[in-house]
Amino acid sequence: MHTNIAMAAKRPAECAIGWTAHYLIGVILALMLVFLTSGSWLEHPSFPPALLMGIGTLPIPYFVMQPALGLGIAAAKTPHPTQARLKSLMTHTVFGVGLYLSALLVSYFIHVSA
């Protein structure tokens, strides 16, 4: 945990490690959706489960990442907490949209190859 992440000393490759971890977590969450639907969702994707998964991940930044970075619960210690919260909501909504669009692509290939 950091009191203020902006004051922390830089570490070698921290940006690359952070983004790699971020995307790996996204892949794991996407696979979790597939696992929870027994894979049937990939054959016949619908938007609500993907959106629910995207928005359902909001507690992670609000209650884990932002406090760990010294930003407070749901970015309460930032100069513009509402803006930070909305940004998290938007990016996690985009994650849900991306899950749906990716599933449509996978579904297409499942049906073409069958």
C-alpha cells in the first residue's frame, strides 16, 4: 500500500509489469465469464452477461486498487472523486462491451467451423 502513489520511487519496468498484470487479470475475468456459463455463452453471446461482468468488476478498483494506491476508497482522496469514479465506470463498461464483441467473433468462428 502507498500513502500517495505519486510520491513513490519509480521501479524498473513498473509500467510494463503493471499493464501486463492489468491485461492478464482482464483475460482471467473473461475466462471466468466463460467458465460460469459453461461455455454456452460463447456459442450464443448476449450483451447483458458481458455488461454485468464488466460493471461487476468495479469493486476491484474502488475497494482494492484505489485504496492501495493511496487514493482512498472509490478515489475519495483525489481532487475530483466523482470524475475518477465515472472514469472507472466507463472503462469497466467498455471492458464489458469488449467481452461481448469478442464473444460475437468467437461465436462466428464456432459456427463457421461447425
